[in-house]
Amino acid sequence: MPIVAISMSESDLDELERLQNEGQFSNRSEVVRHAVHTLMSRHRNIERAAGMITAVVTALYYKKGQGHNISAVQHQYREYLTATIHAHTTEGNCTEVMIIDADADVVRKFLKKLRSQKKVLRVDVNLVGGGH
């Protein structure tokens, strides 16, 4: 099996080790493999979707400073967004929860645009209707 080295913050490493212990994984590599498989599965679901779909998208981004452009992306896709919620996390970052109803290709472009924004830490998506 090939070996892949990754860099992460001390806090992420602490969390990885906590997951290893609580999840009873045999080592850190098992935790990372499990996480990668989960991410790949979610990605495949979005990539295989066709036609009109409904998705719940959660974007986490740094609050401090400008440059995240989340609102500009929301404005660009406003005709497809049926709901948005903005909240602050306990760590002081921002979270946007958005519901999008659109053709699967439009949703994929929306996700790509969100993920490409500066200061965006994570974008999660769950399909909740259509396209399966």
C-alpha cells in the first residue's frame, strides 16, 4: 500500500488521535482511510446525481477579515437558493446553511464556486431530494 504524508495542525492531530481511540481504529491511517472513503462516497453521490435535485449545503468560513465572497456566490445563485441561514460558531467562525433546488449540474457548479472561495474551511452537502 502506498504511503502518503499529510500536514495538519496540532489540534487536528489531537482530534485524529481522539477519533482513533473512541472509534477503536487500529491506527491513525485507518481513521484517515475511513474519512477519505466517506468523502469519496459523498462526492460520488453528487457526481452521479442527474436532473433536478434538492441539496442542503453547509459552508464554514473564517469570520475575521474580508475575502470569503460567500454572499457574492449566494447572489449569483439566488434564483436556486430557497433558504439560507447564517450563524456564528463557538470558535468565532461563520456558518452558512443553504438549501438549493436546481439541476444537478448547477448544484455542482455552485459547490465548486463555494469551495474555491478564500477563507472557506469546509463545504458539506447532503442530497435530500431528486436526482438519485
